[in-house]
Amino acid sequence: MGRRIYEQYAPGDRVEIVFTNRGEEEWQPAVVVRPEPPGIWVRTADGREWFMTNTYRIRPATQDA
């Protein structure tokens, strides 16, 4: 069994998250705010916070993000 999302990312980690928007997937930068099993809270650049539980919708940030 793989590691749970709250075991993979720690507060302060830079990540990218994605949501389907009109059929297109756009990855956007975010920062992990806090764990809250079964998921984690992340904050995007616009100040909104999102609760992530799906590891398919989050990834470590790339160098140029």
C-alpha cells in the first residue's frame, strides 16, 4: 500500500494542484498549509485553500513553477 497524501507532503512544501476546467487540466502552484487526515490543505497564490485527498491531483512543484 502506498503512502497516504498526508504522509507524502509536509507544511511548507511547494506543490502543484490540478482541477478540470472546461475540459482542460491546468496545474497551478500551491503551498501545503497543514495535514488533516485523510488529506491536506493547500493554499494557491490567490489565497484560496483547497482540501486535497486525491494523489492524482497533486504533485511536487517543478523547478520553474
